[in-house]
Amino acid sequence: MKHYASITVIGRDKTGVVARVTSFLFERKANIEALDEQVTRGQFSMAIQASWKAKDFDGKTLAHGLQALGKSLGMEIRIRRLTDRSRQRFALMVTKEPGCPKAILSGVKSGAIRAEPAVVIGNHMDLASIAGKHRVPFVQVNWENRAQAEGQVLQLLEEYSVDFVILARFMKILSPNFVWRYRNKIINIHPSLLPSFPGPQAYRQAYERGVKIVGVTAHFVTMHLDEGPIIAQGAFPVRPGMSLKQIMERGQREEAKTLVRGVQSYLRNRLDVHWGIVREV
């Protein structure tokens, strides 16, 4: 049996960070499965996926050691153990559109989604009743100040022991600092067949271009808007004379179904996703 963990390192760029962190892990008998790092405008970010043999893993000592290393480097270092529990816990982030949140929570209730909803987080109160109907805690987070809001959400994700995040038509862009902390663990639904029509107003763009096939995409969120690895897609034909409103209504139904399929695929291939691979096995 192996133990798996995800480690994130974030702070001002400086020499020797990668060497210090990887040496620390090697000394504690970690096997580094994947490592990704980047520097953006002087901000250093690194995500590591590591594994240990059962006899070599001491989570408490490891966490304390990484915390001390972070202080000496002047950086934030966090570790999240990737559990083997049968049902992963997820946070549902929402705004005002009810279709996707309803589909996800109904999928949990029916057994189609074998995961546990830990919390629903919304930047408006509109969907609190949906969370209440399914007996899931709802927390409103004001999004006027993004840095402050993201800090509050990160605290909630730790408080509720969240393994992954579903953006169920959450209409806010997450910063690279947020995304790095949950790399390949944030699933979004976008109203187009990516890579076509990224960004806002995707249905309107498709309508104005006169396309004959409109679709939606479930994908992982990365630092680059709407460019993350694709998990699932759905599409429907545009009938002659179909209005923009009709396209949007049909698309919203397709969003809900495709997001459910994307989450199901993520859960079936959980360890593959942890290593940044999107494939059916």
C-alpha cells in the first residue's frame, strides 16, 4: 500500500527553492511522481505529487517539516494527503444558474455520482435553498475583493476537508494562486466546444457566427482561462430559425448532463487525474 500527497509551494521567486524542497522529500523517502513549476511576474509556484511506501510515511512529521522549511524559505508550503476513502468530498461553487448544481446534487442522491458534497459556496444567496434541500451547508462569500474572497474559500475547503472542487456555472475567474493549490482538482463547465469560443458570452458568439453545432465542455481549470485539459464534451444541432434564447436553454440542459459525466469520469480515474492525465482506463 502507498500513501500519496500533493504539495504546493508559493512565494516570491528565489534561487534554490526546487532543490531545497525536493531534497527534503528525498531525504524522507518520497518518490516524486510529478512536478510542475513556473514563475509569473516574480511569483514562484510549484506543485508536486509524491508517494511513499506505507512504512516510510509519517504525515504529522512531514507536515511539520514542510512548515519549517516554508518559514526558512519565506514561502507558503502546504501538503494535502490524497486519501483512499471510498467517497471523495467536494465543494460546489455556484452563482445564480441552478441547472448544474441541481444535476450534481441529484446525481449524488441517485448514486450516479459516488462522492460526498461537503459544502456549497456561492457569491450570491440565490441557490441556498437548493443546498438546503439536499442538506448540504451553504456559505456565501462576497466576491468584491477577489484576494480576500479566495482566501476565505481556501479556508472553507480546508475546514470541510474538500478533495476536489466543482465550478457549477460559477461566474468568477479564479487566480493562479488559487488554482495552483488545487491543481487538476477543479472541474469547470464551459458553454462551448472548446477550444472554440473561450471566455464570456460563448453562446452569443456561436449564434452570431452561425455555427450548426453548439456544445459544452467539462474541463480542468488551469492558470490559462478555458485552456485546461478536457474531460467531457456534449453537443447538439442548431435547427433553422433557432433563437439565441432557445440555444441557451438547450445548452444549459447539455451543461448539466456533461458536467455530471465529467465528474463521473474524474472519480473513475482518480489517481490518473492526480498525475495530470486525462484518459479512460
